[in-house]
Amino acid sequence: MTTRIEVVGRISGRRRWTVEQKLAILRDAFGSGGSVLDACERHEVGSGQIYTWRRQAMSGELTGVQLPALTSFAEVEVAGPPMPATAPPEPTLTCGQIGIELPSGVRLTVDGSVNTDALVRVLAVLTAR
């Protein structure tokens, strides 16, 4: 009777990884179909190290290519609404005005001098909505 023993050796001590090796491990961990756990086991590296390398890669620190800094403060001046050159004339109400409220909530106010053909066309368009 023979027994088989499998010895799994781990590298101990501090290791040095090149930038290319780190990027390859990141592609293995976060690429299509990748898994952080599988990458950790395959490359014998801790998950914390992989996430540190990912943060460094995203900031540009890992590759040495610094991304442009985002503006953290921009001066903004808020101006008031522009003053009209002349005030619009106040509407004068006359007798004979008709208020029309459609089922859609649209309200119209017309007076007795309205062109009836034009009013019919406007109402047809508004009620067709």
C-alpha cells in the first residue's frame, strides 16, 4: 500500500514584482472571467496586495503615468436675473373675456374679438394631444 503525499510549498519572505508582473496579475484577477481568489492562489499573493496594486494602477502610481489632477475648487459667480429694458405692459382686462379649461389642464383666455376660425384650429390641436 502506497500513500501519496503532496507538499505545497509557499515562498516566504519579501518578493519583488515588476510592473509587468503586477499588471499581468491584475489582468488575471479582474479581467474577463477573472477571479481575485484564483489569482491569489495561482500567483501566491494576498488579496490585499492585489487590491493595493489595483488602486495604484487606477491612480497611475503603479505605471508612473500620473493622471491629471481634477480641479477640487472652481470659483463661481452667481449673478441675479437680468433686468428687462422695459417692463411689459400690464394686461388690461375687458368685459367679454372667455376662460376655457381643457380636460388636459390647458387654460385659455380669449375675448370677444377673437377670430373664431383661428380659435377652432387652436382648440382642435390642443384637444388632439
